Amino acid sequence: EAFGARAKVATNAFLIVELWGYLLSSLLCASLNVAELDPVYLSGASGVCLCGLFVLFLSRLHPGVVTQLNVLSNAAFMLCCCMFLWTGFNLPSKAPSDEVKFLKPHGLLSAAGILVFSPAGHSFYPSVMEKMADPSKFPTCVKRAYSLVTVVYLAVAVAGYWFFGNSTQPSAVLNIGLDLHLAPLPTLGWMAPLAAAGMGLKMLALAAQVLTTLVSTLRSAVPASSGGKERDLLVEFVAPAMLVGLTSMVAVHFANDVARLLNLLGSVFCMNVAFVIPSLCYWRLFRRELGFFQGALLASLVALGLLLASLGVVSAL
């Protein structure tokens, strides 16, 4: 209400597109992991379509079932992290020391979009807060969750990079059970399909939750007075199928270039949601009370967000 009807429509549209980006990335990552189980029959369009149908099926289940499946998939993710590190410990030889460089400034700029996209979840926040018994605890929960995730990710990433060096793959699953030349290790070859199945399950459960949230957001964005039962039928049954179909077609196009897709999504959407939109909203609400330095800080954040978004797009294209 503070920003007017047009701003509300624009914000809803932005969040819907960002949610669709999460659906696209999770469906694509799920299909890539499923393809590791059978590269002949499950790679490319066939794997994406199979995952899309499974996501549709999961989205029709009771939310409690999907939540339990998501908890199970998180356990599978932690198991994959352990298998990744165990593979590194059992390598016949570690990566040469000249390959291990823990700081590459040019790499930070080119991967800025991915770094912002990976932990982002702006479109999920409202629906999560609605389901909490005490929504006032949401900021504390988010801070603790992101702090724990940061520690776990850094520990796995730094140790893995120290083990594998330049042989580190875009997905840790592609290193599990393999040596530096990506050949199966004699006693750990069984890990690769198990890790692919676990990560595939995690991404499918995530995609189902994203689809459910996206449909819910679309329902709230469409006026209740438009269509009645026909509107509900369209949003409940037709919209999910159309969304999954469209997403599957785009996923097939980016099947061999996941990093570029994530960089584009992070640069275009997450950079703006993280830096530009909050600064502009704060300025709109308190512009008469802001001093010179506060205004300059907000302008700097907007400029930083636009700069990082532009750099991410340029590096991805």
C-alpha cells in the first residue's frame, strides 16, 4: 500500500519470475543428477521430462509428505558431502600444490551471480513466515540457518578444492568415487550412482516445493473476483502443468551449461532483490528523513547492485 498498486504488481511479477528461476535451476540440476544413473537413456530431454513428471506428481502430494521427503533429501545431501570428502581422503595422489589457489579475484566477479543466487530465497520468505507458529522469530531462524550453511559449505568446498584442485567439477557429485582423472576408484566406484540418486532426490523435492509456492503466489496475484471456480481450476491444475512444460523446454536448452544459467538468474534477479529493490524501497519510505550520508549509502548500494548484475550478465554471455 505504501508504494501503490503498480509497485505491488511489479513486485509480485518480479518474485514470480524469480521463483520460476528457482524451479528451472532445481529441475535442471535434478535431471543432470538423474542422468548420471543411466547416461544413455536418462540424459538430455528424456531425463528432463521424466523429472518434470515426477515434480508434478510430488506437488500433488500432501504438504506434510513433501516436507518429510525434503528432510530425507537433506540427509542424502549431507551423506553426499561426506562421500565427497571421503573420496578426497582416499585419492591415490592429491592435486599439485600449484593448482590450489584459494583466492582468485577475477573468478569472484565472473561468479558473482552464482554466489548471490545459491543462498537466495526471497520468494519463499512470505510463505515460510505464514506457516510459522511465531513469525517474529523468522529473522533469528534465517540468521542461524545461513550461518550454519555458510560454515558447512565453506568446509566442504575448501577441503574438496584442496583435494581435487583443477579436477574439481561444477557439481561435487561428479567427483565422488573418482580420482583426479575422473576414473572410478577401485573401492569407491559404488558411491557415484548412490550420490547421484541422493542429490537427484534432493533437487526433485526442492523443485516440488518451489512449484507449490509458485502456484500459491500466482493464486494470490490473480484477483479473486476474476473467474471464480474456473480461476481456481486454472491455477490448481492447468498452471502447474504449463509451468513444468515451459520449464522443461528451457532446461533442455541449458542442459550443458548450468553455470551460465545460474549466473544469469543470480545477476538479473537476485542482485536486484538483494541490493537495488530494498534500497529504493527504503528511500521511498524515508526520503524526507534521510541525511546526505544515508542517501549516498543507498545510492552506492543501488549502483553496486546494478554493477554486479551487469558484470554477471556480461560474463555469462
